[in-house]
Amino acid sequence: MIHLHQPQVGQEELGAVAEVFDSKWLGHGPRTQAFEAAFAAHLDVDPAHVIFLNSGTAGLFLAVESLDLEEGDEVVLPSLSFVAAANAITACGGRPVFCDVDPRTLNPTAEHIEQAITERTKAVLILHYGGHPGDIVRIAELCQRRGLTLIEDAACSVASTVEGKAVGTYGDFALWSFDAMKVMVCGDGGMLYARDADAAARARRLAYHGLTQPTGFGHAQVSSRWWELDIPEVGRRVIGNDLTAAIATVQLRRLPELVARRREITQLYDRELAGIPDLLTPPPLPDGHTSTYYFYWVQMPPGVRDDAANDLRAAGIYTTFRYAPLHKVPTYGAPDDLTLPGSDHAADRTLCLPLHPGLDDEDVHTVATTLHKAIEARRQL
């Protein structure tokens, strides 16, 4: 099977885990702090503003919790988002309001966002589709002008930039994911960034039960009863640990090579698939944008897309569409008559092809050739 995603880990990551075993400290500790510092340097932000967590989803929930949503408060997000975004909004007492996306980039524009804003809007939560930054500069300007909190779901955009500025640092909050299928992996893990120092400190507390002191060691300097608790507000335990941080630190060092290979595969797909009737490849990046190349998506007529996906799967090639439109999921309470033509167009026509550094050029050729044959077979019917 040629898989959609595949983690790239080896002896260096294994050696880092062995070092953690030797240290006898597996939990949240010095390697966690070192990884936070390294990731902050990668983003060019203060390490105090980033918190290593057990998942990107935990980052979404912490970011939305920071909004202190009340009944009726709304958060605007693109319909083509991962379910965790809408889940976080709903679980925190808010109402997800879905906006449309560009049918080719699958990212929302500032105009899409603005059309969904009402007097009850409290925040905007955007996804950078497939690692492509999208209209983030204009969306950030819109949120600043309207006084709205901006949360960036940069889960798949760990190396994406606009004019040299890291995606994830345009908004008030951002999160990244390091689960087993992402660009940087550590099994499970995530990072949260908060622009405001007080918001970052609060998120760090909430990530560890709401405790003002994470261990008794530091508390012992100010109290002879270091075991006593100070919990100004209730949190949960979603912190990362030194095991996953050690793996993630190696992956961060390897990130340039991982992204470079993803770029090569993307360019090879572009060449292999060029000129095929009824097939569109991803639009080129705007000037000044860099991508993490998480997804390679193609678009074709709706019936052809579904049949081609099944032909590829029968040939041992796994493809899928990410992400199904959330405005059609009853759980999130979108109006039945809501129409988002760009989202619906993309959802009916888009297919994500295998993309990870474990693919060799022959694998890419196999995927492209099989897809071409599948499309041609439908054209001849």
C-alpha cells in the first residue's frame, strides 16, 4: 500500500528516546523546556509564549477556552476544517459559524470571513489548508480592525511563512500538531502559541490542572508546605512530556530536509500530472509565501473523483478528501439553508494524494499513472 501519510523516524529519534530512559525522567521536564525553547526560536518568539501539549487538539481547546465564551457568542471558521475546531467551539459554549473558502486553494479569504461576522462574533479560527498560508495577512488585519481574536490552526503548517514571518504568529493564538501523520511527528503532541504574556501564562496553568506551581520543587522555595495547592481556576492535564519532546526535538532539526523532500514530490506530481484533461493540480503559491506541503490535492469532476479514488485504492494507493464540510454536520447546528458554494464545489471534486518523504520517485510515478488511467477510463464511458 502506498499510504497517504507516513512518519519519518529512525535511529536519531530512537537514540533521543534512549537518553530519556537513561535520565530516569520521562514526564514533563528539562527536555520539554528545551523543545519549547527550540520551537520558539523556530517561530522567532519568546519561549514563555509557547506551551508543549499532548496534542494539537488540546491547543485548540485551550485557545477557545481563553475566549471565555458565553451563550450565543460566535466563532467564525471555514467549513473545510478539521472537526476538532468545531468541537472546541461547541464544547466551550460557543456557536460555530461557518464561512466559505476559495474552491481552488480551499482557504478562506478575508471577504469570506467578513461575510460571516455578526454582532455576536467573538473570534475567528482559520485553517491553513494543506500547509499553504492562504490570505492570513488580510485576515489578521480584518480581525484587528474589528476587534476579534484570531486563532490560527497551523497544525499542518509547521514550516509555512509569509514574507519570512512564521504562519501561526499572525494571530493571537496558534497551534501545531505533531501526531504520527503530520510533517513533524512525535507519536502525539502539539504546541500552543499565545501572543499575550498573561494569556500564555493562563494557558500553561490550565494545561496542568490549573495549578500555579507544576511541582513542589519550586514551591518549596516560598513555602515550607510545598504540597499545598493553589488552583485559581480549574484545568486539566494536557501537557507534553520529555519522551515526546525528545523525539520532536530531533524532528525539528530534521524539518528542513523533510519539507525539502515534500517540495520535490509536489513538483514531481506537478510535472507528472500536467496537461491531463479534467484534472486540476494545486494553484501556485503567491509571491512571498512558503508552504509545508502537507497535502497534494487534485480536483476533477465529482463522479470521476469518486471512481478514481476507488480505482486507486484497488491498486494499493490510499487517497482521501480532507476535510469534509462541517456545515453539513447536524451536530454543529448550521442552518439547513446555508449554502457555501466554494466549500461544496471543493468537497465534490477534491482528492488528496499520498505525500510524505518516504515516497520515492517511482511511487509518485505510480500514483500519477494510475490516476491518469482512472480518469481516462471514465472519459471513455
